Amino acid sequence: MKAKILLQTILMLVITFASSWSASALDDVEISVINAGKNVYMLKGAGGNIGLIATDDGLLLVDDQFAPLAKKIEAAMKSINDKPIKYVINTHYHGDHTGSNAHFANHAPIFAHRNVRQRLQNNPKIQSEALPVVTYDNGVSIHLAQEEVKLTHLPHGHTDGDTIVYFSHANVLHTGDLFFEVGFPYVDLKGGGSVKGYLANVEYMINNFPDDVVIIPGHGKLTNKDTLKAYAKMLRYSIDRVSNALSAGKNEQQILEQGIGSQYQHMSWRFITEEKWLKTLIEDLK
């Protein structure tokens, strides 16, 4: 039990990158800019992928990585369109998506699900300036130039405060961490997430957006709905495999020895290994 608690603590620190990262640790990080379609862009640096729409009426930012990167993010935005930032959106509360909130809050209001504000507010290390000032239960639309940016809350998936962001005119969807294109997902069970809820939210995205939608995942490269469908298939398989093993009376060690199966072993990655993914499934499904 002690080992399990230690593993969960380490995992939380790694995935959220603990807001204590020093500026020097991020000195060499560069912000790259990838066009996702029309005037919507994906910015990659360290931490979660950033979404950006750049219009002549101003800019809208989705997530903002770490505080030491704020100036670099700002410079990347200005390289696209040197207009003022109008709105900031947090897809959830983790530090690799909200770390620069205090900086950008000086320029624009921050939008997020109400649970994001509550979780950030409960963290004594978070400045009050970094808190979202516009919160919602189910979602809200922001109209900027010719674009309608639709914010939709999906419950109990990665966390209990997840928002997906759809740029309607550009047909680009930012999933936040409801999609890890890089491999197995991190499901923050202590933060209100659940593996079955995560799958339900991925299925929602598959069923409610155009087949040709361009997808900005929380982590990984720009992708499409076919990749998201394959991800849903992996999630269903994983849940069924571990549920069946638990129903058959297998314990954690036996399930770990059985493994995820050769079909999905390649989805193990540096933060969410096959073992960590299986332990998350076991804890949530038992």
C-alpha cells in the first residue's frame, strides 16, 4: 500500500510537472508553431500543447504551460499576429496547462470549468491572480472575429474539470488531456478522473465533431479523428481486459504479469508506462 501511494505521488508530480520547476530548467525550451487550419495554431514547448487563434480583433489562448515560458509563449504569439490577447482558456487544472496563468491574467480574463478554479484555489502555491475569473458548469461560447469558440465541459475523465475547445469555423478541436496522442493516458483519479468516464468523453468527441476535424491533443502531435477512434478502441480493450481479469479473481501482480497484451505495448511511454496504466485501471475498476 505504501509503495502504491508513493507511486501515485511521484506520478502526480511528474505529470503536472510540479509548479516548482525553476526557470533554468526550461531555459533551452523553444516554442514551435504549427498551423492547425485557417488562423488556428498549435504551440509546442514543454508541458501540454497550447491552442491559439489569431484574428485581427485579438488572440485567444488555450492553456499556457509553465510560468518560466510565459515570455516565450508571448513572443511566439506575436510572431503570428501582434494583436492583444483577449481570452485565455484552461482545459483543466494541471500545472503544465495553467502555469503561466498569473502572467496572462494581466492581459485577459481566464475561462475554465468551476472545478478548475476550485482546485487551483485550494493549492496554497497558486497566486490568486492565476485563478480563472469566468467559470461555468456545462460550457460557454466565445465569439471572436468570425470564429465561434465552443467550450464544452466533459465530466470525470482526465479530471473533474475538463473542457474541450472547438474552433467552429476552422474545424479544429483542442481536446486538453482527454487525448494523449503520445500513448496511454494519465487519468487523475485523485482529481476526479475515471477510466470509464475518460472513454465516454473520447466517444463523445468522436460522435459530436466532423470526420475531418483537425485535433490538437493535450500531448503529442497534431492529428485527426481516425487516431482518436483508434485511441477509443485501445481504451475499451484495456478496460475490458482488466475488468475481466478482476472478475476472474486475479490480483494486481497477476494482472501486471499478464500485461496489456502485444497489441498495445507500444503505447507505453516515459510518463505513463504499461505498468502505470494497468495500475490505474486496477485501482479504478476493482
